[in-house]
Amino acid sequence: MDMIKYTLTRLGYMIVTLWIIVTATFFLMHSLPGTPLQNEEKLPPLIRDQIMETYGLNDPLPVQYMNFLGRLVQGDLGKSLTYDGRSVTEMLLEGFQASSFIGMQALVFGVVVGLFLGVAAALRHGGLLDNIATIVAVAGVSIPSFVMAGLLSYWVGVKWQLLPTALWGTYEHTILPSLSLSFFVIAQMSRYIRTEMVEVLDQDYMKTAKAKGLGRQAIIFRHALRNALIPAVTVLGPLAVNIITGSLVVETIFAIPGIGEFFVQSIQVNDYTLIMGVTIFYAVLILVTIFVVDILYGIIDPRIRLAGARE
Amino acid sequence: MSEKNMKSLTPEMFEFVGMNESAGEEMARERVGFWKDAVRRFRTNWGAMIGLFIILIIGFFAFAGPLMNGYDYESQNIAIQNMEPFEDHYFGTDSFGRDLWQRTWNGAQVSLQIAFLAALFDLLIGVTVGSVSGYFGGRVDMVLQRIVEILYSIPNLIIIILMLLIFEPGIIPIALALSITGWVPMARVVRAQILKLKSQEYVLAARTLGAGHRHILTRHLIPNVMGPIIIAVTFAIPSAIFFEAFLSFIGLGIRPPLASLGSLVFDGSKFLQIYPYQLFYPATVLCLIMLAFNLLGDGLRDALDPRMRK
Amino acid sequence: MARRFRISTLVSLLLIAVMVLSACSFGGGDTETKNSQVLNLAEIQEPPKLDSAKTTDVVSSMILGNVMEGLYRLDKDSKPVLGMAAKEPEVSADQLTWTFTVRDAKWSDGKPVTAHDFEFAWKRALNPETASEYAYILYPIKGAESYNTGKGSVDDVGVRALDDKTLQVVLERPIPYFKDLLCFSTYLPQRQDIVEKYGDKYSLEVDTMVYNGPFIFTDWKHNQSFQVKKNPSYWDKDTVKLEEVNWQIVKDNTTLVNLYNTGKLDFTKLTSEFIDAFKDDPNTFAIYDGSSWYLEMNQTKDFFKNRKIRQAIQLAIDRDTFVKGILKNGSIPAGGLVPPFIKASGVDENKKYRDLVKLEPEFDPAKAKQLWQEGLKELGLTKAPTIELLGDDTTGAKANLQFIKEQLRVNLGADVQITSVPFKERLERGKTQRFDLLVSGWSPDYNDAMTFLDLFTTDNAFNRGKYSNPEYDQLIRKSKENADFKERFQDLKKAEEVLIDDAAIVPLYFRTEMAVKKPFIKDWYWSAIGPEYTLKWTYVETGK
């Protein structure tokens, strides 16, 4: 019962949050200089105004805002202003297929490797694996993604010709992009897990568990990892959203038809509907993820009760 | 031993020493303060010392390096463009014939300034919001969490690009723009930790003994989440440097001809296949900075985490 | 504790190894021959608008140029040759009424191409509700401007299908370049039934449009790739040899070169970073993109109202070094505004405007310095104010800004501050005169010097420096109405000389791009104006 009430409350908050985000972005976006017109540079001012009028972009902002909200409530994100007449929803869904595939793959790979490295590093505190984990973690955060992706694309793709250097189509095309994305995940995961594990392994209840005669595996996985996972989950949720919504750098370098580029390009060309589209898309994903993470918290660590349900 | 001896104990054999009230409070060993202890343990941590050493060296070069050859970061000389290191062009020249040694150290200066500023803002806002939110819970938490959620959920490029359009790209505007959303991860980590810790016995004990919220937060809770906070900072510094590099990638970085390490690495990465040295030097400095901060972070965590006291 | 040492050493070694690996030299797979008439090309972006009435961008216009055909199309020398027009038109003595005969040709769905398709398409583009951003290219047609701006009626627009095969066009004023205009995307025909059938879905996918050009659009994976195949119902299909052309959408220059080197692409453009790597490759070639680049000086400010200051700046920039050392792409140092490929239209169709009007770039730092000092004295200044140099934030634009800043710093001792902003912001600031110096570029709309010279009349919106000279205005105004094309040419020549003599702008360069293609691609014709290239005559020289 508590659970249902809690969920409903949170849903309510999510809608309010989303509304604030939509509103803030809408007005911020309209303070961007220029218009969404493509030929703006050469368009005579008179004609420009007239075309803006046709698109309803000369209306007072509050009017445009209400129109937008009206359409949004009906689930209509509108049509892109750059890609003549294409539906924003369709563009996002099409692009998301590529982005999320690469992202998921990077995430799974990154989390598995990161977990392994983190746990191994903690268990062999100071040993060889610990050193390797540190190296990977440092490398993962110290080489900018455009350098990493560039190196992979050049070395694996051009020099050794093991995998396609870029483009999209077959499974082979997804490997290098996912790999470039996963370094960051590995780095984040392994560091957080290692730190937490080292601390957890030092706790009294671990000694108790050992004293009770529990097996090593049971100790590590039932007790240590579970407690170490809590901060990792906090980090992992939003990280996952970030990764599956695509990376401008990776998608540009590997020529992938994803949505990562929309986040920057839509702003550069003042494609208002697309800006709102990606914002809403991203915000909903994040909000849902945060919600899920909070629920997971309760499952992983019974000491943390759901904040909203308590009072 | 023997009852005989016991019996021979007489009151005369004892001397009354009186009651020393203060003696009961005395510690068995010298009292070592939190920070003093931390410094002591930090100094024995070689990794951290190496990290600190590298940072000092790079810091030294960032400020003194530009004085070491007679060039500056902006003078162009097309006749010597794209030259590998020669004479006193220790790092060679770029596509304008500018001295890369000068540009690299200047860039290091700029990047460090941006990173420190951004990390400082992140730290101040993130720790305050995270701990208050986690500790007090309830309505305060609810409000703060909504704000965090909003900031977390807007693609931060929109905010950052706007910020950089209002203020011209410079060191402080970039640092500010980065920390507008940059403090959020910090706040989330801190909040999660505080939530975990606040129901522990020692906090309860402190509260029972009448400690105020402020005391509990600053003396008991925050020192205990120092580990995660420091890791978050060691990630905040590289991520600030990187985000600045990413801004260069989309054309919004530092205003040329001034450079940052990020913009130099970006410029160099375009020459990866032809003049790789243009990537090599700034990238090496960048990597060294990262490495140093990570080692330092590890060391600081060991030093600051009270649970690791020996 | 020695362990800690190992971590740092290992990491450093690893990173250094990665970097050193990258230091090794360049190589790549070579596929120099091919056995099929298939090309693999790349474009930098997805075509945003394939509706010819609305299209404004390079990619869409290139595709349309290959899958559609107007009355004329551009040949290998960028000269208009007959397309859908069956023969040369009858032109009235006053140069105003043009009567075209439409060829017996078919759309890809088998229906005949008619004069009505042209009338419909042009009037549709002019309809204010279409909100076409390039409708103004149709303004030479009588009544077009007033209909497009909502003042006139569609019935007064001077284009009429007299019957299925005869199209009559009445012009507002005589122009010597009308045939060139007819090669432009906005002048392509459209089928009323198809446009109306698909409504707002028209031209969004390959099957929501019909084609009358050498190729048909057969596949389009949004943001990824697109493909055309030979059009079996094209009137001149025997000339077309290519069977299939594939384009990948690739945005990164390095990626393009990597794909070219691994044989996935048969062609790529080269940005300045890669020019050195390909400098000995015989397969590189130059593409004139037609744009002219120059500095505008904000003449609403007293400082730049001073002619000597402007002249000093004009003389202080070494454009030769700029082009050879920074741009490295074969661009031509500019002494004037009008680029070299513009025709001497109305005078000699086989000569270029620049052949007849010579303006060489001048670089004279000593004289520049002297003029600068004199200018400062005239203004009563001892020191010049800080000059804000405004430009785009792309990598190339930033390089240009840095070079110009350095030239002015070294040669004039001027304190210049660079402001590089996103494209839209740059337009906004330019429009509202929030700059001192502005790097601008202009691409031609039609093949005549007027498309450039028109820019600097007093009330032109694109005259962002607000240069104003009554003599110049008069020359341009007169040329717009002048049916005597010889005199018109002389007036335009005079106008450009006035412009440069006044130092109204500082011409920088005429842009060229470098590219590399596989040697088996033959007869690939590029144009600085209209569709970027045409593949109608292109073929693959097949191996043995």
C-alpha cells in the first residue's frame, strides 16, 4: 500500500519536474540568437519575417508556449524545422535505435569489466589486478573520447583493418563505437566498486560473517558486493541514460545515425521543435531512471527506507 | 600466594593519594587531531606524494615554462609551421608556426584554472546540498531533490551553450557553466552516503549526547563521506578539463589564440595521422595531470578516511 | 611502496605507448580499379529538404540536380545546356518574353513532362504559404516578388503554360543570366498530382516523389546513407553510364579520409590538416565552391569611417601567405569581390568577368603602417582602440581569425580581440552592427557579378558594415534595369573598382576545396553554382 502511494506521489512529482524543465527550456531556447531558417544568411529581412509569420514564430512567446503545451499534452512533439516536415518523434525513435544499441552494449561490457576489475582490485588490494584496474580507470578518464575513438578507428580500422573504421550496418560496425564508449563506464564502475569494497571488507559485519564460517564467495557476493553496489547504482543510473542517448563524439567519428548529434546540432540551427524533443526525451529517461534507482536502493539496502513513504 | 602474606596486609601499608578528577579524562596516548593525523598518514603514502609531486612540477612548468624560451603563445611564423621539435622549440610548432612549448604550458595554466574553479564550485554546492538533503530528509530533501532532478534532466549543453553566449567564453564563464550542472553528481553521491550513515549508532550516540545538527554534519557525517567526496573531486577535475575539451570539439571552448590543454588536444587530434607530435605533447601533459590527481585522490582518501586509521 | 611507483610508471608507459603508436606513418588499402558502374561517395549531412520549391542547401540541391531536370542543366564548363527544353527559346527583342518548348520526356512513373509542371512548381515556390526560403531566386519573373510578398496575385505572375508543351515566361527586367538561373533547384518542375497526393509527406521519402532526371532516388536511410540508380525512362538515358551511386553520411573529416583509405569511399574532400598527407597524390583535385570571403568594417563607428584606417587594414593582410600557409586548399587570394568563375555575362559568354576586370591583392605593410598613423592623426587619436574581430566558431573560421589578428598585430600594431561565436549569433551580431571587423563570405545565387556587387548598396541588408557611396549605389541601380549588357558590364566593373578603392571591404580569398578521388572516376563535373556536381556524364573506367 505504501509502495503504491509512494509511486503515485513520485509520478506526480515527475510530471511537475518535467513541466518545469519543458518551460525553462522553452524560454531559454527562444533567447538563442537567430531563427530556425536555413537560408537565414541570405534571406532578405522582409521575406524572413514573412516566413517566420507562416511558421507561427512571430507570435508572442506565451502564445507559442501555450500552443506547444497544447500539442505536447496530446503527445505531439511537432515537426522538425530543419529536416523539412519530418516528425520529431520519428527522428528520435529512429536515431535511438542506433544510439541505444551501441550504448547498451558499451554499458553491459563496461559494467561487467568494471565490476570485475573493481572487485578484483579490492580483494587484491595493492596487487597486480589492483594496478591494472587503476591503469584502466585512469586511462579511461584521462584520454578524451575524441582521441580514444580516433585512435581506435585509425588503428583497428585503417592500420590493422580488423574491424570497419566507421559507418553503420552490420554487427561489426557496432564494436569499435561501443568499445570507445565503454572505457568511461569501466573507469567509473571499477573505481567506485573498488573504493566501496575496500571499505566494506573492513567492516565488522564482514568479520562476523567470516566468523560464522560463511564461504568466501558468499561473503563477497552476499555481503560485500551488495553493500558496495549502493553508490555504484547512484552513479550507474544517470550514466546509463547518458550513454544510451548517444555521444556526439562517438557518433560523429564512427558516422553512426544516432541521436547524440541532435543535442548539439538542434541548438546550433535553432531547430526549436527538435530541441524540445531531445530535451523531453532525455528528461523522461532520466526521471524514470532516478525513480527506478531509488526503488532499487530499498531493495539493495533495507536500511534506506523510501524517503517519501516515511513521512 | 600465601594467606599469611595476605594477612600481613595492614592499612598502614596504603597511602591515600586523593582524587584526581582530570586524570580519568586523560588519553592513554597523545591526542592526535583529525587533520594532523591525516597529514601524517598522507606523508607516508608514496603514491599520493608522487601525485602531489607531479602536480607541483606541472604547476611549476605551467607558470615558469613560458619563461624558458623566448617565444610566446600567439606569435605566428608560417615559415616554420608544423615542425617537429628543433632548437629551442622544445615541443615543435603548430600549423601557424606558433611555439607548442609555450602553448602547452599556457594551456596547462588555463586548464588547471578552469578545473580548480569548477571543482571548487562543485564541491561547495554539491556537498552542502547533498549533506543537507540527506541529513534532514523530509520536505527539505524533497525540494532539493526536485532541483537536482531538474538540473540533472535538462541536457546540460543547452544551459552551457546559452551561458557561453551570454558571457563570452573565458576561464570563469566556462568554469561557471561547467559547475551549473557539475555539482549534481557530487550532491547525489553525498546524499546517498549520508542516508546510509545517518542511522548508524555513532550518529545516534552523538545526537543522544546533545550534539547539534551542525556538529553532527561537520564532525561526524561529512568526514565519513570524505572518501566518496574526494573520488568525486578527482573525477570532477578531469571531467571539467574534458568538458572544456568537448566544448572545443563543438567550437565553444576558450577564445583563440589562447588555448587550453583540451583545445590543444583537440587541434592535435586532427593531425593525429600526419603530425602526431602535435597531439603527443599536450596529451601527455593532460594524462600526467589526470594520473597525478588520481594518485593524489587515492592517497587523500586513505589519509582522510577515519575508518582507515591505524 | 615501490608498488605505487609501478602503477604510475605503467600508466605513463601505456599512455606514451598509445601516443607513440599513433606516431607511425600513413598507409592504406588501394583499390584503383573497378569493374562495375557503381560509385561510393559521401556527403557531410542528411539532405534536409528535397522539395525543390523549398530547398536551400548544398546536399539537397546536388541530389535534385541528379534526379530531376529543369529546362537547362549545367555542362562540364558550368554552361547551361538543353535539359527539358527541346530547343533554344524564342526571346523577344526587349529580352523580356521567353517562350520555351518542353521536350518529349517522361517522369519516372511514365507520365509526360509538361509545361504545366513548371508553371505549377514556380508558382508554388512563390506562394507565401509555401514559406520557401529561396523563392526570391524567381524574382526576375514578372509579378513574382509582389505575389511572394503577399502584395500581388498569382495570376499576375509572368509564367504560363500556353499548352502542354509550350511555356511562356515574362521577365520583370532584362537579365543576361536567365538561362543560368534555369539550372537552379527552385526552377525545377514539380507534378501537381504528386505534390497534392502526398501533402506534407511530399519528398520526405524516396517513394513520395517522382523523377525526371538522369537518376532516380532509390534508397534513403535517414542520417545514414542514400542511393540513386540510373533512370531507365530518362530522355537521354544512353548518355548516362553509371548504374548506381551510393552516398554515406559522414560528418568527420578524419573519418572520411579513413574510409577513403580503406576503399569504402571513392572520393573525399580534404580539410587543411590532410593536405600535407596528400600533397604527392596525383588524384587530388580542386573544387571551386564559388564563395568570396572578405572583411567587413563597421562604418557606423567613427574609427572605421576613416578611409585611411580602412585602407591600412586592406594593405596589412598578407593574403598570399594566408592562402598558401593557412588555408592550403588552393583558394585564390582576392583583390576584388567577384570570384574568378563568374562569367562576363552579356559581353562574352566564353570569358570570365575576372579575365576582363583585373584587381590584384595588395600587401604593403610599410604603406599600411603609414596610412594607419595618418588615419589616427586625422581622428585625433594617439592609440587605436581595441578592435573586435568577429567570426564563426568552426575550426576553419577560427584559424582565419587568428591569422588576421596576428597580421594586424604585427603589421599595424593593432590590438585585436577575437570573438568567435556560433553561426546564428554571428549573423545576429552582424545584422545589428555589434562588431568592428567581421569575416563574411558570400556564395553566388546566379552566374553574374551582380550577385556579389549588389551586396554593398547603401540599403542592402547584407551590407553589415554599412558602407555607403552614392556613386556606387547609382551604378548598381542603373545596371539592374539596363538592357544594354555591354554598358552594364562597364558599370559593374566601375562599381567594383570604387568599392575596393574606397576600402569598403577587405577582400580575402576566393574559396576552393581540395578533394581526392579514385582515378577510375571519369568526367565528373563540378560547378560553383547551382547543383554542386552532376553525375549525368560520369563513368567508371573499368579494369581489364
